[in-house]
Amino acid sequence: HFGRNLDALWDVLTADIEGPIELVWKNPDSSRLEMGPDFDRVLAVLKDAEKARKDFRLRLEK
């Protein structure tokens, strides 16, 4: 299931990992520059996972 795509990331975050989960993304501005449009796609998946799971927390740390 590690299909190297955002659907696989969604599956892992919402079904395969036991919580509680706190994901800390350090230097997101730097990541945005390096990743380009992929940054927003990944961030959207992470935010959706946070909405879908009460025990998942995403923290962007500058």
C-alpha cells in the first residue's frame, strides 16, 4: 500500500497508524519553496487527516 502517492499517505494516516499522533512539520516555509505545488497537496492531505481523526494533530513549526 506504500504507493508513493497521496492516496497511500491518506491510507497510512487514517487507517494504519494508531493514535494519538502529533506530526510536527518544521520549517514549512522552506518546504514550500523546495516542494513547489506539491507542498499544498501534501498539506491538504495532512489537514484532512486531522479533520478525519480526533487523535491526529498537525503542527507547523516555523
